[in-house]
Amino acid sequence: MPLELVLEDVVRLRKPHPCGSTDWVVVRLGADIGLRCLGCGRRVLLPRRTVEKRIKTFVSRGPDFREANASVE
């Protein structure tokens, strides 16, 4: 089952970016996930499977995640 990602999630990846930052914000969803580095602003596009393997933890969840979970309860 795929990991539940929403726009504006801030994730911490296992390996640091060359700028030194490990935190990224989700800017695009689909089969490929768009991420923007919070250190230097660089944007990358990675396959969903690769992103799911590299995520260490969620730093914060986007506003859509809270809305989706509020409607379930």
C-alpha cells in the first residue's frame, strides 16, 4: 500500500542534499513526487517508490492531511 503523502508535507530524507539540508517539502504528487529542498530551494522529481524508501520521518503534515483525517472521524 502506498505511503499517504499530501501537498506541503515536510519530510526528512535519510541522506542529506549536497547543500547540507535533509528536509524537503512535497510540491507535486502522482507516480512521480516533486520535492523542494528547504535549504537551497532546488526542485527534484523522483519516482514514488524511491521517495517512500528514502523518507526517514515527517517533520510536519500538510493542511490537506488534517482535513482528510478530520472527515474520517
